[in-house]
Amino acid sequence: MKVVALAAITVPLLAAAHKPNLLPRQASPPPSAATGASSAAATGSTSSLPSVSWSLAATNPTAAPLSIITQGTLTTSATLPLTTTQPAGAKPTYLSNAPPLPDLSTVSPANYPALDKSPPTDSPEVQAWIAEVNASGITIPNIAPTVAGGCAANAQAAADQSRCWWTCGGCVRDTDITTCPDKLTWGLTHDDGPAPYTPNLLQYLAQVNLSTTFFNVGSRVISYPNTIRDAYMAGNQVAVHTWSHPQMTTLTNEEIIAELGWTRKVMRDVLGVTPLYWRPPYGDIDDRVRAIGQAMNLIPVMWTRLSPTVTFDTGDFNVAGGLDSATEVLANWQFIVGNATTINTGFIVLEHDLFIQTVEIATGYILPAALANNPPLKIQPVITCMHKDFSAAYLETNDNKTNPIPNPKEGQAIPSSGGNSSSSGGGAQAGGSGSGASQSGSDAMALDVPSSSGLFALAGSAVLGLFAAFA
Ligand SMILES: *[C@@H]1O[C@H](CO)[C@@H](O)[C@H](O)[C@H]1NC(C)=O
Ligand SMILES: *[C@@H]1O[C@H](CO)[C@@H](O)[C@H](O)[C@H]1NC(C)=O
Ligand SMILES: *[C@@H]1O[C@H](CO)[C@@H](O)[C@H](O)[C@H]1NC(C)=O
Ligand SMILES: *[C@@H]1O[C@H](CO)[C@@H](O)[C@H](O)[C@H]1NC(C)=O
Ligand SMILES: *[C@@H]1O[C@H](CO)[C@@H](O)[C@H](O)[C@H]1NC(C)=O
Ligand SMILES: [Zn+2]
């Protein structure tokens, strides 16, 4: 695709948006949900308009102007149609042992939990997954759920390094994927779809011969099954992002199992394959959530975090709600690339395909700039950047012998002569340590929204163009 060079531009940014925004995307709270810590962050912003310089190596000549990539609905961009409607029985050409695509007429929304709501735990399906977790042999640490309100509202949990709670201190375990191994390799990810503008992103990715990893919301798969089928058939990795997008550490074990189980199931029902990778919404993971994920054969993928103030989040999610500007997202992107060139590994960045704004910024600016970056970047789905074959992204296609799945009790249809898997429970294993215990105020959870009516409910409204619906 043709790209044009763009000169350096200096633009004023809102002061509120100038605070370190390589923080997870919830850094700016909706006013009505402000906690003490987060409202403090939102206040100093009365008068000054600091300037941030940014420049991009290239942009897409058909990009929407930044001036209209703001809160509200962009009027110049149309939703693109699906490239095709993938027929039942089709198989992805790049995944030789994939099962055929199921017949979508057999997938009835009535057989699934409600859109954007935490699924009930008393259904036969969830009870069966609870038994699966129970039978896994993986010890689920006895960690009490956190309460809404983030680190500030959970001072004791935030200070408890033994639970390795990413949200408050960035603690990771060896079982978390946080980077790509090779320097200057970008494990591309897009969260919260499938959504109305996902086809626009898919079309651009196809034009420039890239693919990404989509972390999909299970209940939205029911809304847009053909979109996720297109994404999968086109060679993108599809992965789990829970059913209703809650903060997972606030849930009971059974609720966590229901969120993950239904999302796995709807993706298998719509695609024929069950993802082996997932991303916790808001990055909200601790050892209890990790262990349940492991028992359910789900490997967590985070985004790169070098320090409390250098977290590889573009902030793109905040544009649709009017909390961040598009120019600030580009400035964030430049910081991310700048920091990425200083580390010896690759990197993973938080971006979203949920809103037209996030898709326009990605296809109009960030990806064209990344493709023209000097030094060159290798841009790949996470499974590829991890040096794994695409077959390792899904339970049905994975070679369980060479690539053991997380639950040591499964995937052993042909017991190997060596006997038991030596994998140990991720929940209890030692590993990477967090970069500190609690820090107040500036974490993802500083914004904490009521799980039933908060940020993701906003997202649902925003898809319909009702951006005012903050509360
Ligand atoms: C979990 O396993 C224990 C013993 O292994 C059993 O007593 C219990 O009923 C199981 N619970 C569920 C929900 O399967
Ligand atoms: C597209 O990308 C793939 C994988 O990176 C590569 O093998 C192929 O040669 C590329 N095709 C074109 C037309 O650039
Ligand atoms: C890394 O990111 C921080 C902002 O979080 C920024 O201040 C710094 O300049 C970046 N470093 C590079 C080398 O770009
Ligand atoms: C890997 O194990 C899973 C779970 O037992 C199974 O469904 C799948 O068929 C296995 N993969 C292969 C290629 O046999
Ligand atoms: C496999 O695990 C079982 C139960 O934990 C144990 O009794 C058995 O000795 C193990 N076998 C091998 C080969 O390690
Ligand atoms: Zn998300």
C-alpha cells in the first residue's frame, strides 16, 4: 500500500492526557466512577496545554484526519463488508490439520449466556468445566477475590507479593507471555472484538500482508460470528478474552471458569478450534486466575511492561470515550517504539479493534508507521513471534507431544512412554518477580468500574455511537 511521509508535527495535548499514558488503558477514569486516587489524577488539568512532539515515518493516504478521530462517530468511514461469508466445511489453507468450519446455522444464540453479562455458574456446562478444573490436579491457590476499586481499594492484596497480582506492581510469572523473544519483533494484538469495524482492520492487514492476534470477547462472537470466521480463515490468530470482560481477580473460581469456559466453547462452536491462548481483560491476573486458566488449557498473554510508567499500551481505547486524543495515542506509540529499540527482546502492545477510532488509528497511522520504521520491525501474531507453528494456537491442531498443553492431565490421548508430564502447576511456581509491591494511584485498577455497568458497558454503547453513556 502507498504511504506518504509525514513531517514532524507539534500539537497541544490536553493536560489530563499528558500524564504517563503508557499505562494500561484504564488510567483515565470516567468521572462518575472516580476513586480517590484516580480523581486526583484527573484534577490537575485545569489550564495548561502542554505540547507533545511526534512524527511518523509514514501514514496511510486514505487515513481519516486525526482531527476527526475523536469522541463520537466518524462520519467519513464506512464499515466494510466481510471479504466473504466462509462456508461450512471450509478449512484454513495455512492450518493443514484444522477441523472443518462448523455450520453456523447450528449455533443458536439461545444456547449461550447473555451479551456482556457474567454467565451463571449453575448450568450443566459450567459444572462440567468446574469438574475439569477440579480433575486437573492443578492446585488453585486459596486467594480471596479482590474487590472493585483497584489497588487503592485492595491495599492488603496489592502489597501481598505472593499472589503475584499484575495489576498492582506488574508481577509476572514465567508462564505469562509478556514479550516476543526476538529483538524488534512486535507481537501484534487487538482486543475486544469481534466488532463492527473489525472487517476494516482485516482488509488493511490483508493489503499489507500482516496478521494479528485477536483476543475475542465470547459474547461478541455470538454477535459477529462471520467476522471472527473471516479473521481466522485469513490467517490471524484468534484467542480468548473472556465472555463479558470483567476484572478476573474480582470473580470467584466458578465465575472465572464460566467466563473462560463459555468463550472457549463459542469459539470452538463457530470456528471448530479451541484457542490455547487468552488475555485477561485489563491485564487483571493473579496466581489464582493463572492456575484456573492453566487448568483450562489457556496460556496468558499480557503486554510488555518495562516499569510502572513504561507500559506498552497505546491508550487507543480511551479515544472513543473522549478521555485521550488520537495525537496522544501516536505519541504513546512513538514512546513504545523508542523503548522497544532499547530492549533485547521483542514486544507486545495493547491495542483494540472495538471502535472505529482504534481501527482508524491502527490502519491510518500506527501500522503504516511501523511498516516504515527504521530499524525495521518484524510484525507477527503472538504465536508466530513465539516461534511456534500456527497449529500450536489451538487444542485440536496442537501436537501435544512436542508442545505440551498447560493442563498436564489432558492432551495425553497417547500416553508417552516417559509417563507423567513434568509440568507443574503454574499457580504455585516460582518465576519472574514483580517490579514492586503496591503503588498507589497510577495502575490500571485505579480506574475501577462496576463490573456490570462500567467500561465495557460503555464500549457496548459506544459501538452504537452513544458515547455519552459513561455512567
Ligand atoms: C473435586 O474433587 C474432589 C476430590 O477429588 C471431589 O470430592 C469433589 O466433589 C470435586 N468437585 C467437583 C465440583 O467436581
Ligand atoms: C506475506 O507474508 C508471509 C509471512 O510473513 C511471507 O511468507 C510472504 O512471502 C509474504 N507475501 C508477500 C506477497 O509479501
Ligand atoms: C520510553 O517511554 C517513556 C514514556 O513512558 C518516555 O518518556 C521515554 O522517552 C521513552 N524512551 C525512549 C527511548 O523512547
Ligand atoms: C491434543 O490434546 C487434546 C486434548 O486432549 C485433543 O483434543 C487433541 O486432539 C490433541 N491433539 C492432537 C493433534 O491429537
Ligand atoms: C505418574 O503419576 C502417578 C500419580 O501421581 C504416580 O503414581 C506415578 O508413579 C507417576 N508415574 C511416573 C512414571 O512418574
Ligand atoms: Zn479488553
